[in-house]
Amino acid sequence: MDRETRVFAERHFRGLHGCLPGGACRTPERADFIEKPDSFSYADFFKGYLLPNLPCVFSSAFTEGWGSRRHWVTRSGKPDFDYLLQKYGDMVVPVANCGVQEYNSNPKEHMPLRDYISYWKEYIQENYSSPRGCLYLKDWHLCRQGGLPQHGPDSCPVIPLSVGIHRVSPMEDVYTLPVYFSSDWLNEYWDALDVDDYRFVYMGPAGTWSPFHADIFRSFSWSVNICGRKKWLLFPPGQEEALRDRHGSLPYDVTSPALLDTRLYPSHMHCEPPLEITQEAGEMLFVPSGWHHQVHNLRELQAVQQEIHEWRDTMLDWHHHCQVIMKSCSGINYEEFYHFLKIIAERRLLTLADGADTGKPEGACGAGLGPQQAAFDISRIAEVLASVTANPDFQRVDTSTFSLQPGDLLQQLEEAVAASLSL
């Protein structure tokens, strides 16, 4: 990030006055197609798509050097089963049954990759049918299993074979992390803890799909299609509200004829048609924050409190129980969210200090994370942390064991923001 882009971004957020835009966003007529890497800078992406929260598709030229496009795919454009078996055949992978609905998701089982590929071949030979159902390899943490280092695909394949990588990081014989996605707070956090990540590989034949959802914590994501084609149905933030049924639940399948039943889905008529994108082999799709494309329904603290409000007066340490329930449903509570912010803040403060002490130019401190990017991230973390610490529910959290008190971290961030004005 250069200084001009940082100033542009900070002006953008000041214009929001700490509030997110209200109401449902309109669905764009199309997603822009970015053709040439050498004429599309990080600043172009940041200003044109990340800040306005708009999807875009990068051409296959952006990934033509990836090892996975050479090794994972045959010359005819099909998955190279022999290579995948030789390289990863003994790894255990998660496999979902697309034909079975379990709440708003699919039940999963685990099996060696070689068993899944055997099923896949049989599925094709049997004219895309199997008594075992339509099985989809999804949410495979290949990075953490040792097949890749650090840094997954969401999609609905529409031709017989589809393989993708979603949000992964540099490994010369598999892929290279695009500079546009180098500031990845969620995966930086999990890398620091060394317990999890949000980097996945998906593979499956025609007919495999993922139910309607928004990405974890409403983060943005990016997906590269290694081979095959994928059909995406994307709804901008707010449009999903018109898809709720009379009980307030989001649909499992937005293509279901059941949505036309106005008694069950009384607001469906007010929902705009989705943005439909067909992703070709080698192309990379940016999915902005809060854009629903499959169901991943997160329950927030307010919803938890409402659901157990009747026990507030009789439940010992009611607020603590709300935090426990929120973590079990959403994967994070206030304590963990604070530590998430703290880890990213400390990394950005180090990057900023390193750039200031050595005079390194932008980009020399890592994959696109130079002092201007660090300064911008610090300003955003400071604003989020100020909002969190002012929240009455966070103020009830016991912070006595925190290695750095939230107020002290916020002061450090605010001082860094002030000092970075001269960068």
C-alpha cells in the first residue's frame, strides 16, 4: 500500500462516521473481469473493490505460474488423479454428502483421499450417480496437514470435474499468494496460535454444491478454480434479509421452488436476483465481506441473550454463560476476539517500527505488508477496539489475566496512529 492509497482509505472510513451503510445493497449487473496482472495494482484493487465491497474476477493469467495448475491438472483440463494419489493419497479428508440436509449444512465423514478419488471415478463411470450419494470433498485443511505451508474454494461446480483452492499462501510447487490478499488477519491470528486456519481445498464432480451461506465472521474471501467450472450466486449485504422464512431462518438452497411460497417466504418478492458468475479454470474470484452465497448462519451475542433471557435472574453468572454459548455457536467470544485483535495489532506495530527504523520501502517488510499497510491496519484495529471496549457486554468480561489490558493496547494503537500521520 502506498501513502496515497492509505490516505484515500482513511478518508473513506472517516466518511462512514463509524457506522456501516444501512439497508440492503443493490445487486450489480455484473462483476468486473480483471484481465492483465501487470496493469492492475494493489491500489487498483483496494480502491475499486475492497473498499466499496464489490466482487471481481481475475483472469487465469494471475495464476498461470501456479504449480497446482501444472501438476494437479491433465493436458485435457481434467484433475490428474494419478498425481493427486501419489502426492496426497494417504491424507484423510473431510467429505460432505450434498444430498442430505443436516440443519442448514451437510453431514460429513472422513476418509483417505485415495478412497474419495476411487468413489469419484466410480461416480463418473456410473453416469454421475452413486448409491452413496453425491459426495463433495470440502474444507480440507491441506496446509495444516503438511501438504502446503500457510494460507480456501467456495463453489458450485457445473461441469463434471471441479477442483479449487481457497485462500492459501505461498508454496512454489502449488501456488503463490496474490499480493491483493496479503493482509489476512484471520489466518495470521490462527498461524500465531498454531491451532487452526481458514485455508481450504475443495474437490468434487458435477452436482456437488455448498448450501447458501456467508463466510466466517462475515470476512471477505477469495477462491481460485484450478480446473472445471463453478457457478456462483452472490447476494450483496442486506439482500439476504428478504430470503428469510416466516420464522426468520435463511434458506438452505436459494434455488429451491419453496422460496416462491409467499406463505413460507413472505419477503422473497422483495429480494433482487443474485449476481451470477461462472468461474472458469484458473480464474480467481474475490467474494467481498458479508456477501451471502451459501448458508453459514452465525448466532451473535444479542441473539444468545434473547434466547436465554428468561433464566437471567436464576442462572449464576448469566453473562459468562452467554459468552460460552456464543463461542460454541459462532466460534469466538469477546475474550478470544480481543486476543485476535491484540495479535494482529502487535504484528502491525512491529512492521511499522521495522519500516520506520530501517527505512524500508513499501513491500519490503513482507508480502505487501509495508509501513503504509501497517499504519492503515492499526487505525482500523484502533477503531474496532475502541468500539469493543465501550460495549457493556465486553466490560463484564474478566480481563485481569490478560497479558496486556485493552485500555493499554488501545493507547499504544492511538499513539501509533498519531505518529504515522507523518509517514
